[in-house]
Amino acid sequence: MRNAVPRPIPRLKLLAFGLIALVLASAALLGAGAQAASTPIARPQAESLPVSSGKLVYVVPVQQSIESGLYRFLQRAFADAERADAAAVVLDIDTLGGTLESAEAIGKLIRGSPVPTAAFVHGRAVSAGSYIALNAGTIVMEPGGTIGAAAVVDGAGNEIETAKVVSHWSGEMRAAAELRGRNPAIAEGMVDKNLVVDMPQIGRTSSAGEIISLTAEEALKVGYADRIAANVNETVMHLGLQGATLIPFEPTFAEKLARVLVHPAVKVVLILIGIAGVAIELLVPGFGLPGVLGIAGFGLYFFGHYVAGFAGIEHIVMFVAGIALLLVEVFAPSFGILGILGIISIMSGVVLAAFDTENALLSLGISALLAAVVVFAVVRLFKRRGVWNKFILRDELNADNGYVSHDSREHLFGAAGLALTPLRPAGTVEVLGEKVDVVTEGGYIEAGRQVRVVKVEGGRVVVKEE
């Protein structure tokens, strides 16, 4: 009989190596991000107006989506401008808006900066972009530019009409307009479509259901633009800084990448890949790719937030500690205590690393739900490779695999033999040269009598006298 001894699989060692790989990958990404973020920007030959006055004007792009990564970039730009004792910062705006939280943070940054700020709208300052422009001390628009249409919408672009949200955002817009001496009713009309706003300067009254949006010419007439200019040079001349040196302040590659990685949609995808990848690798081991993708997902998530200035090393340590606690729970069960602490630590690391904890919790919840669906589907598809199979005995010891509890006696059927002992009814006979324990059909047979095998049932051999 053969013994089936399963070959042990060094799961603990593999998981330990995976954890080490996660730490090293995170450290490498963070190191690269820190180096890239701290590398001074190679500024191109600065443009200047005809006569040099020795003054500096920082030209900072505010384009594409307004999100937390842009806030971190503008924070660095304003700090650099302040250190350089710049005469002004010109925000080169062309955006369709973005998240309200980031716009409010940027507005506060502009208001708190000691460096005068001007907004040059060379395309569209829509939604959150109009709020940023209103916080600037001066608004200059190029011909054909637009400003306004600041209604609150969700991620799918559907307008949000909740009174509390509309009231809050219209109040922010009103405050920004009042701060710079502009008509606050127009700012509110850019948010609340139920307001009726009279604008006699352009012979127009917004009707109920209309969100106010102004062209460059209309904005100039109603006081929402101070000048119409074709380019940044004309904007600087309007500021009275003829001859100032223009410093184009561009984001580093790491900051550009970080702006993509901290985008709400991308953030959800990265967390989804991270959770699903690590969970699949733990539950259905042997592939390797899900684990690599999971580590990459979490690594990119923390890399983006680290470069954007929201995540610190302590958040990475908290996350890795959570993973370690889960591994300990797998191999040294603590009735769920370490597992719960691990989950809390992982969630805390992910959430606290984000710009806004409320949105981070929402992103984590969505990602966890989607990851559960993906993991369930993969586990069902590869259930025979699941880690739980290591704890379930599935080997069958049957005759087809060569496992038997006794030697087969089938070859004795019909053979004749000699009773070596009395059969009453059990005894021993010699059949085909073998001594075999047998039973009779119920009768008594003396020793030395000839017998014949009439039935074989497993190890039971039945004989009768000849």
C-alpha cells in the first residue's frame, strides 16, 4: 500500500517575499518621486517686454481638471514666487472645472498669498475655474473667452440641485466676488439657476432655469473682467509691469504624473487593482501576476499622493503594518483580533494619505465593493487552486489508484484445495499452493477433505466440500 504524502508549499516564505517586495517597491517609488519633486525646474529663456525693470512675473498654468494635484503645484508656485519677491503671479486659466474642495483650497491659497495675483482667461474659466478667477485681484480675458457656468455637478456630469450644496457653493462664489468688488448677484447666478439677475450693462436679464455664463465682452461690461488682452504680455502691461521678466512656472514630470494618479477616477481604479490583486494572490496562489499588479496599484496610489504632498512616510508604514498583521493572522490565528487591526491599519493608511478623507472613504468603499466582485469571480473560476484546498483532504485511496486494504483473492474462485484444519465453519485450506483462511457455507468439514472455492467477496473466501 502506497502512502500519499503531499509536498509542502512554502506559502509563508512566498508571502514574506511579497511583503518585502511591496516595501521595496513603495520605497523606490517614493524615493523617485521625492527626487523628481525636489529637482529644480529648468526654466526656459524668460520672455520680457521691451525695457527690463528687474521685476519678476510668474506665469502659472491652470489648465485641464482642477483637482488636488493642481493645488499642490500652485502651492509650490506661490511659495517660489514669494521667495523670489515676484511682482505678480499670472494664472493662465483654461479649464472646465473640477472638484469643489480643490477649488476652495486654491481660492484660499490665492487670497492668502502676499504676491498680487491676476487671472488671464485665454479660453474658458468654467465652474470651479470661474471661482479661481474671481479670487484673483485682476481678471483679464482674451477675445472669445468665457467665464461662469459654475453649477455643481456630480462625477457623471449631472447637475446637483440639493439646496445645501447649491447654497454653500453660491455663497463661496458671492464671497469671492464681494472680495474683489464685483457684483455678487452675478456670481450667485452662475451657480443657482433659480435666481433672476438683472444685468443692464449688457441689456440682459437671466431667467429662471438659466445658469449665467459671460463672454469676454460681456464680462468686461458687467465688471467681471478688467481688460481684454490677446496674450500674457498684454496682461502684464495692464498690470503696470512693463519690462518685467516673465517666468513660466511649469510642473515637473512627477507632478504631472501625480495629477493623473490623484484624480478621483484613477484613484478608485488603483485601489481596486491593489485590493483585488493582493486578495487574489493570497486566495488563489501560483500566478504571481495578480500580486505584482496589486503591489503596483498600491505603490502608484501612494506615489501620487506622496508627490502631491498629501501622503507621508507614516501613512506608508501604517499600510504596510496592516498587511503584516493580516499575514500574521493567516498563519497564527488570534480569533480575528490581528485581522481586524490589520484592516483598520490598511484603511487608515489609504484614507489619511488622501487630500480629502471623506472622498477617500468613498473611493475606498467603491473600490472594495468592485474588488469583492472581481475576487469572487476569479475564485469561482479557479476554485481548485484556492488556498483553502491545502486544508481539505481531497485524495481518494481507491483501487483505481492502486490503493487496496487487502490482497485480491479473485484468482482463487473455482480452484480446488485441501482442508488443513477442521472448518467449523472457519479454518485454513491450501489452494493453489497458498494457505488461505476460509469459511464454509455453514457446514462442518473435517481436516484432510478436498474442498472447492465457490465464492470470493473481497477478503472473504467461501468453500464447500467436494
